[in-house]
Amino acid sequence: MPDALPVPPDLVDLQRRLDAARAELDAYVEEVTAARRLEYPDPEQIVERQTWPAEISERHLALRAAVAAAATAVRQHPTMQQALAEGCHPVTEQALKDAARAAEMPSQ
């Protein structure tokens, strides 16, 4: 497999935005799920527990849309398009994720 393409800073920033959007969505789902479990604790209340009111569902959909938009921005970046064309997308994607994680770590 070919080597990864160099990952430019603007692409790392897009990946960090995607990671942040995913984290926000995951946190929201965990928060809502926990709250619904407390509100409807009985095993027989599974339908009530998993039926989210409109305001919760709207927020969930908005967060999912933000994740989708961020993922699209990463996919459409010229570097990722070039990686697809050159057959090195998997290694470039991993290099991007590694660079985004490294950028999040505080300096020592």
C-alpha cells in the first residue's frame, strides 16, 4: 500500500471538528439515555424510555447533522480526494486521525 499523503493543518482542524461533533453527539445520547432510565426505571417502560420528546429528538437530529456535515468536509478536502485517487486513503485517514489526536494533547 502506498504511503500516507502529508496531512495539512486545515485538514487536521476539520478532523478535530468532526471528532468534537461526534463527542458532543455521544455525550448527549448518554445524557438523555441516563435521564430517561431514571424517569422510566421499570423494565416494562422500555417504550417510554426510548421514545424521546420532540425537543430531545430535534437536538439529537441537529447534532447528527453537525456530525454529517463535518464528516463531509473531511471527505471532500482535496487531500482526502487525492488519497482516494492514489489508493492511499486508509493510511492517510489514519495519519489524519493520529495528527488530530496529537493536536489535542496538551504540551508537556
